[in-house]
Amino acid sequence: TYVPHHLRHGEHLEPAYLAINPQGLVPALVLDNGRLLTQSLAIIEYLDEIEPEPPLLPKDALGRARVRMLAQMIACDIHPVNNLRVLTSLRTLFGAGDEDVVNWFRHWVNEGFQSLEKILASSPETGAFCHGDTPGMADICLAAQVTNNARFGVDMAPYPVIARINAACMALPAFQQAAPQNQIDAE
């Protein structure tokens, strides 16, 4: 069962949620046996292992490593410095105003996307999606980041391969259904 926790309203910091996930971060997946998994990439890999069709990682070791590399570039290098917790800290600890926060967000996305675009554009493994012609773990990360970018007006023109892959993702029903604006807690 999907249970929303509105980040901008601080619901992830309420005692009821902290009892589930002491990190106070999302996502958190509570399994039927009560076990907890957190961290997007760990959850994605777990789901891929228990529901292997369609696969989110390629069958070959090098392909899996490449997809993990791309996913980690987004989830570990780009996203952490522009998530809500960091943006809030910029405001509260350093007095950053709205324009400063937007500039911070855009700077770090552009730093990461410049590298990601070069890798995707130069790799023969890149197809309609980050790795081949079926979506996978890296595409999930990419679509989520591009969605966040839109909130901050990130110019996607310098990133035609990323934009093309994101468009291919967003043309699929699964990505459309997962989009933030289609969730029950959307504003």
C-alpha cells in the first residue's frame, strides 16, 4: 500500500514516520514480514530481484555495472546535493534566498548532466533508453531527476540525449503513473 509522506509539509519528520524510518527520508518500503528497506537504488534492485520481468538490469555483468554506474551518477552524485533536506539547510544555515537555492540546484545538476550527457552520447550501449532499448534502473533515476529539474527551470537544451531518453520514458504508462503529479498527494 502506498502511503504518502509530504516532504514539503515535513511529514517525513513526524514521530510516526521516524518510527518506521529513523533516517526521516523517503522512500521506505515496509515488506509484508515487517522488514524495512530504504534508499531508492536498494529498493529498485530488491524489486528487480523478486519481480524479474521486465528486468531493470541487463543480464551481462558489464551491462549491469554500466547501468549501476549511470544510476549512481544521478542518485549519488546529482540528487543528494539538490534534495529538499540540502536546499532547506542552505536557507536555514546560510541564509540563502530563493534565487540562491535555484542557482545552487541548477549548478549541481548541470555539473552532473554535462558528464552524463557525454557518457550517454558516446556509448554504443545507449539506445532508446540509457542502456539499450528497454527502460531500466538508470532510466528510473534519470526520469525522477529530470522531473525535479523542471521545478527549478533547468534548461535541458544542452542535454539532447538525456532529454530524448526522458521523453521515451515519459511515453510509457509506468513512468506516467509514477510521475509526482499523478500521486494522491500531488499539489
